Amino acid sequence: MLFNSIDFFLLLAITLLLYWRATTVFWRQNWLLAASLIFYAYWFPPYLLLLLALSLVAYLGGLQIAASQRAALSFTVVLLLTILGVFKYTQFSVELFNSAASYLTIDPLLPNIPIRIPLGISFICFQLIGYLVDVARQKILPERSFRVFTLFISFFPQLVAGPICRAQELIPQLTHKQSFNLDRFTGGLLLVAIGLLLKVGFADGLAPFVDSVFSSENYSSGYANQPAMLAAVSFSIQIFCDFWGYSTMAVGAALLFGIEVPINFYLPYLATSLKDFWRRWHITLSYWFRDYLYFPLGGSRQGWAITARNLIITMGLCGLWHGASLTFVIWGLMHGIYLVGERWVRSGLLALGQADTVDQVGPSPGWVQRVQPMRPLAGWLVTMAFVTTSWIFFRMTSLNEAVSFTQAAWNLPAGFTSEARAMVSPGIWRLLATFVIVQVPLQRLIDAVHRHQLHISWRLVLSGWLLLLGVIMSAGESFDFIYFEF
């Protein structure tokens, strides 16, 4: 069930009516749980049993961990990762084996095993693992009610693509009777309107152009006479608006029930370093990898070499989490290696007195002081060039296609031939220019909602206008949310 579908808004409206009419927490939980299970089953009903099974495994595991059975943590986490691996990485493993076997002329090859990947299984498993580790670390007590625990993991606004919620953030709100607050309710409406505009107005508007240029049919010609760089930039904005739009709608939908979930984006394309980018992009996933993988590996506390290893491992696994393909792994490794290089450059600049702690390292050379004002712009340009290039590997399913497209993208003159320019409609340029203009004001609107700074009447008026604008800008064709694949 897509967030930009009539079915979703019908389910949301009915659930809101039943939820706010209920007078007890018990029945509010029941209505939310029923809506969440319907939401998940709508996509592929048999996998509802898988969702319930995953919930049961983690629920029992949490109780066992709390009973001082430490082995239960390893067993349950391994079991969850095994289930994730079977559904998401079996076909990938078969393809890797067959590729190696063909190279070594080994027979027979393994047969393909087509498996329908459960919706949002990566997000679900990570949220469950985070819960188990937090119980083991005694940050939270295990949830004793299986009904409440299932609601925690299946809460439909954030079920399939995040934000990844921590139990200590969400469960107390689900077990507390929320009072209807018009300020929060209208804020939720405005966030849903903003998210829908980002999705149907910008992401879906750019999708046909991006798909046409990235098409595998252009691979045989090496993407010659294609506006490859413009398509790469367009995809960067498409995936941002797609996921930012979904996450904003998720936060808004939860707020309609009086429940607050964390934001997931904060102007990542204004980042002046890759480290800054990951503080702004998919924030809950970044924190998950930091808290449950990077820090346990040792973080940055054990010297430069160990820090580099930890960064590369973390980002490589982040890439693998996104998808069962070598291109995703390479995308993650690219980010890991860049983060290592960025730390190395930063340490060198710190020695010259050009880093942020310049006052702590003594006077700087004159040339360093002269170029200091240019650092933010230079950092932004380099970061965005890298992020845009790395998105090519994220978008492509074949490594050869990704390399070929990257070469075509950075052959800038070839992307501006008359043939290439003819492929770009004026509407694409308008969408890109409009995004550049409105991304900061839209974020300020989101900030105003969370800070309770907008009057209720303004929220209602803006919600109506943004919904109307989204309809006007809509490409007329509905596209799936990109992150629903993960």
C-alpha cells in the first residue's frame, strides 16, 4: 500500500476516526495494530505470518535476555539475520557462486531461486536487533505484552521504510493515552502535505527522465549522447525527494495519532563534508550503524588504522544492507573509503591550523588564513560531486553499467551535445530549479511544526495549498517509493 495512494489515505482516515473515538489505551492499541497488520498484508498477505513470526522471535528473545541468559542475544540476532539473509540474499549468493563457477569452469551451476523479498524486511530486522541489544545493555526493560510489542514493530506509518525507531522512543507513547491536540494534529497534516508534494511533485516528476537515461538499452552505446551527468544529478534529487517525502509523511501520519517519531533528513545536500552528509541523510539508520556496529567495533578510539577498518566495514555493510548486489556493496565501500580519506585530510589540515580547532593549534600560515573563507564552498562542491557519482552505483544493477555510466557522466561535453540537450524537456529544468529554491523553506516549515511556531490556521491553509500544488505538479503516473525495495 503506497503512501501516495487513495487506499492508504482511506485506511489512515478510518483508523484516525476509530483511534480518537476509543476511550481506552487498550482499544487504541488494538485499532492501530489492526490497521498496521492490514497495511502490511495488503501488499502480500502470506508474509503477514513472517512479520508476526519475526515479532515473536524478538519478543521471546528479549524476555530471555532480561532473564540473564546472555546467549539468547547472540542466538536471536543470528536467527534474525539468517531469516533476513535467506529472503534477501539467497539469489545474490547463487549469482555470485555461479559467476565464480563459470569462471573456474565448474559444473553444475546452482539453479536460480526466485524469492519475493518481504516488504521492509531490512528495516524490521534492524529495529528488532536494536531492541534486543538495548535490552541486553539494560537501556530498556523488555516489553511484556506481545500485543504491544507487535504494535511497536508494525506501527504502520514507519513500518516498511523507517524512520527506525528505538523502543524507548516509541513504546512509551503507544502505552500512554494520548490527548487530542489540535496543534499536533494540524502539524501532522502539514507534514503529510509536504511529504506528498516532495514525492508526487518532485520525485515522480523526475522519474521518467531518470529512467530513460539510466536505461540498460543505452549501455551498448556507452551512454553516448546522453545527458548522463544531468540524469545523475536528477537521480540524486529524485531519491532524496522520494525518501524525504516518505519519511516526512511517516512523521506526519504518526503525529496525527499524537505520536512523535524521529526525523530522518535535514538538508543533506547542503553538507560540506561526507561526515556531515551522514549526519543529515537517513539519520536513524546512520545512528543505528554507529551505535550497534561502529562503536562495538571500536569506533575511533584505537588508532588511525583501526578507525579506518571500522569505517570501511560499517559502510560496506551499510551498502549490503541496502541491496543484494555488488553495486550496493561498492557504493558503501566508496563512502567508507572516502570517510577515511576525509579524516586523513582533516588531520592534515588540523596540523596546518586550518581545521575547526584552529585556535587550539597556534597561528596559521598566511595562505591558510586567506583560503579559509573558501573551505565551506570547496567542501560542498567536492562532497556533492562524490555523492552524485556514488549514486550512480546505487542506481545501477550491473557493475559494468555503473562504470560505463560514470565515464559518460564525467565526459561533460558529450552530455551537452544537441542530441543530449534535446532529451531534456523544459519541465526537468523547472523541477530542478524549483527544488533548489524550495528545499530550505520546506525544511523551515518542518522545523516550525516541531517547534510549535505556526498558528493552526496557517497550518491548515498551507496544507491545502501544498496538496493542491502537489496535484498540479504530479506527473500523472504513480511510482513506488524507492526505499520500499529495502
